[in-house]
Amino acid sequence: MREENQAEGAAQKGPSETGRFTRAFALAGTVVLLALLVVAYVPGTATSAALHGTNHAMTRTVVTAVPADSGSTALQLGVTANPGTICAYQETSCAAGVGLSRVTLSANAGGAGYLSWPKVQVAFVIETTDYDGVYDPSAGDAGTDPCAATTGTVCEESNGVPFFVAHAQDIANAISAANPHSQVSFALVDYFATLDYPFDDGDGSEYHVDIQQFVPAQNFGSSVLTTFQASVLAGGWVYGDSDMSDNQLHSSMITAMYGTIIGSGLTWDEGTHHVVVWMGSTAPRDPNYRENYAVSAADAALFCGSSCYPSTCEPSYTFLDGTSPNCEGWVKSQDGNVNDSIAMLAKTAPTCTESIGAVCTVDTIDLWTTPTDPLSKGWPAGRTNGGPGGSLVVANVQHVLLAGCDMAAATGGTWDGPAFFTCPNGQQGTLQYVLHGPATKPNLNNPTLLQAFRQVGFGPVLETQVASGSNRPIFTFVPFGNIQLAPKASLDAAQQCVRNGIFLKTCGAPQPFTFAGTHYLGWNWSTNKSENTMFVGDSWSAEFNVMATGGPFKTVPVDACTTAQCKAGGSTSINGLYTSASFVPFSNNSIVTESFPLATLNVQLTPGLGPVGGAPPPPPPTPPPFPIAAPAALPVVQQIGIGNNVGVANISLQAAAAGFLGAGFVRVQMKNRPIAMRIAAKSGGSQNSKFDAALRKGDSGIGKFE
């Protein structure tokens, strides 16, 4: 445990503006070298293929509707009604012969979508060397650092670790906010030591799990305080006995990353994408990133001799869940086995291959501090090829920064670091130096570091998300006019959700709703709220029966809808409701509601049934004592043209009584002799018409027509 430092040192001054400007020139000569050292990795994206197929679990054929006039760029919507002609009142005695029509709604996810992961687990791997912000001045070992003896902090010490502890909740919130379409949870690992190492006194940890269970974003801040700060930092901001007798340029980052990726002590979930976020300022023990301690402020720097280039072999480490190979590489193997590197482990470890992304993504953040700044005062002057800007110093810094660049590029992650440095693949650093301040009361603000965490990437995207559910059903069917849902016994509803050719068992069944007297149905893509999201290639359809409870007896709208086609066809919304898809598109966080297009039905009147709806007509007025002309006839349900042979029994004359005369007879004006014949035949009398009274006796004619 550390001893409390009772005296607070004055905060050291940061690098001058001139120094920052000069860094660009100090590193310019190494650009060609950097290009040769790193080959940029350009990750691809994998998206679900377009889906086609029939739900073999359903006995009927599902008709895919043409998504005409849906107006949606995220979901292509369609609706059909089959058969297209039905009898009213669920009767079957009209010409159509059926009383129900089967409506099919369909939605296919297409368009550009939005690239993201549905669920992500993020494991932070935090380095705790003295320059990372946890230097313990009370240990009494300042080495040859020019600042430690006078200020209580080492030169250009980052405030990275204190900032992370103080703002863990802000960091989790920032990552979640930057990825609003992913459900993100977090775990934490820390490390720093290189045990049995010439420049390490052996009092640190090579791999330590702080937060084992991945916790939701809202719980991460408190979890960091009660684990990492309480136990590792003893409730404060320094790592006890972290001083210049500990490693500074190399660390056990290969061991820490190996344990994190295989999930030793962590609860990686196969149903998530796995992301590792590393923060530190050292190089891995790998021959491609070797460090020269002779130019450092370490205790042994002045007499290390030939061992100033220490071993670049990471010793084997035994974890709870396995043992790492001896001399594991960083992005390339050291032992001839291509799988023996951290970059390859991120593609081959079961925890990665069995995750939904089939790989692990590694994001790296190199803190701005002495090991990453070639012009820092922390490089003691007077050393051969050392001191600020010395050739060995520049090489040391390059190896630290390139290691971070290489790992991010090899796994599809992001890199961030000092603003003066750019990775060979073009990722440019954004971090500005921030003064650490006194050891026991450090400066806890670092805006550019918070932004770096906000911008960590989740790597190559598995799927393209299009639409997610909200606080209402994604799909809604609202019938229009006298087209109504069939009764429950004959509704015969069915639905299917297809992804990658697989029919999902979680496809949501229809739910009945009633609003202001309107009965309608609603569906979700999934009964599991966390999976209620459609991706490119997903297809959804639903089937159910509707009926006609009345006229008009012609072609009528089936669904309430609001497109231009709907309005032209006579449909509109009902009390604000209409057949629609309501979802959160992945271009923003606002709910979007898209109308389905119009479907129509031809409704036929059943013979013998009058039109439904409304009270019967009032009785006719008392007839006057003298003949009056019959009023104009009201519109009949079925138009009769000249030449049609139609039985009187099939004609509905709602206002016929208005033409009856008080004398008790009916004056019928006929324009067609066959009608008169049929009237006579139905009455059972002679086929001679009353209008034949003027004929001479014995004439066999059956009527004259006016």
C-alpha cells in the first residue's frame, strides 16, 4: 500500500508552443520509415444478403405486394387484398361467392441503413505506469527525472488514469451516446508490471481484473470507484510505490491483452460484439518495438550497459482460463506460428470467433506523456543520442506510437494519441497535453481525452440496421369505412419474420387495439424488446381476413392510409390512425411513421338484401285527395340500363311509397315491353297488359308503351 503524500508539489509547466511546433519537424524524417513498418489494414463490412423465400411453416401462399407509393426509404411497404371482390355481410350468395378477403401486409428492409452493432461489450485495459498519471512521490525514488524531485510529479506526466477514474461515468455515457443504436456494457482490467525485468522492482501487477461482470453504462462510474480506485489506487489517485524503479517504456501489455481477449476472469457474452479499449504509453515486448532505457530517467539507466535494450520476449503467463505462449507477438508472430500474436488472437480466440462479430476489435489510445513525446523534458539531457529530440529518444517514441497504430489497424479499431502524430494509415492524433498537477489533487479535466474515448470504434460492422421498435407497434393495420376486421373466430391471422433465410420464432403476433371506436391490429418484429430491430435484407409479412359490413357496393379502400395514392382512392386517416410502419431509423433518434400504400376491394350486394346502415326511411306523407306527380326517384343501388333484363324483386326502391296515389293504384311508366311481360307473369294473370284496354277486342297484343 502506498503512503500518503502530505506535501503537495507545484504543478509543472507543460510543453511550450514552440516545442509543440518543433515536434512536427523532429518526426518528419521518420515518415518514410513509418510507411515501411506498417501496412494499413482496411476492414471490410459484412452485411446480410437480400432475403427471398416462402414461410414453409405456413400452409398458404404469401403474396408479396408491390410497395407502390409507400414513400419509405428505410422499409419498402406493400399491401394486397385477395380475392379482390367479396360479398357484403360475409354472405356467399353474390356473384363473388365469398364473404372474406385475405389482406397481406409486407415490409422489406432495404435502403442505406445505418452501420452499427446491436449489442457491444467493451473491456477497458488501463495501463498504470508512473507516466500514465499514478506516480507516487512518497516512494522517494525520482530517478533522474528532471522534474520529479522539485514538483512532486515526473516530467510531462499524463493525467490519463486520474481522469479515467473521475470521469468513468462520463466516458461510458459518451461511448453510449456516440453509438445510440448499440446496447453497450463495460468491464475493466488494469496492469503495468514487467516482473523479472531489469527495470522493474517487481511490485506491480501484470494482469488484474477490476470489473468482471460487464455492467450497463449507467453503472460503470460507480463500479470503477468501488473497485479500481478503492483497491488499486487505495482510494486516491496514485499507485503505491510506483516510481522510477519500475518499468516505464515497456510493459506487460501483451499479457494483459491476451488475458482480456480470452476472457480470463471476464464474462464475455457470445450474443455481443467484443471490443477492447487499451489506454497507456508504453511499447509491447516485441522485437518490432524495442526500447532503449539508456536515454530514460529510470534508476538503472546510467549503468544498464548492453542490457539497455532489454528482452523483447513476453514471458508465458498462466491465467485462470489458459496459458499464453512464450514470446507472444503483438501484431506478428515471433515464433513462426502465425497464430501467436495478439492481433491474430483477436481473430481466432473462441471468445471472439463465437461472438456475433466473429472477431474482437481493439481500439488504442496513446496518452500524451514523456514516453510518447520526443521533446519532453523527461528525457534527461547529456545522454548519448538522448535528451529531448535525441535519435534514440525519437526511436523510442516511434515504437510506442506505432504499436498502438498497428494494433488498431490490424483489428479494425481506432487509434488516438498526441496531436502531432499521424499513423501510417492516416489516423491522426487529437490529444493535447494536459498538466497533471499535484499527485494527491491531480487535474481531473482532459477534454480531448474524453473526445478520444467518445470516438472509439466498434470495428467492422456485421449487419446494417434499418429500423428499430419504439414505444408503439412497428406495424399497424387500420381498416377503412365498412371494411372491418373479421371476427376473432375467422380472423385467421399469421405472420412471418425472415432473416438470412431463417424464419424467426420470436416474430410478434398481432395485438388488437381499439381507439375511438376503431378496431385495428399492431405487430412488432420481435417479441424480445432488445431484438426488435430490422436489418438490411430482413422481410416481414402478416396475413388476416377482413369483411365488408356495408356499402358502398363498388370498389372501396381496404386500409386507412395517407399517401397520394390513398387520397386519390378515397382513403385517409381515421382519428389520426392509419395503416403504417412506425420505427426509429438509424439515421437519427426520432420516431418516423410511414403510411402503407392503398389496397382496394370490390364489394357486391347480396341478392335480397338491402343496403345496410342507417334507420329505415320515414313513412310516406298522407296522400292528397287529388293525383300528384311522382317525385324524382332516389338513386338505386344497382343501375339499370336500357335493355337490361332485371327482375323487380332485385330492385330496391327506397322511396317507392312516395309515388303511390291516394286512390290506391300505382301508375307505372314503362319504357320496355319485356318488363311489362315479366310483371304480368309474376302476378299470375293474363299476359295482356292493363295498357291494352284501348286495343280492339280479340287483339293478342300484350301492351303499348309510351
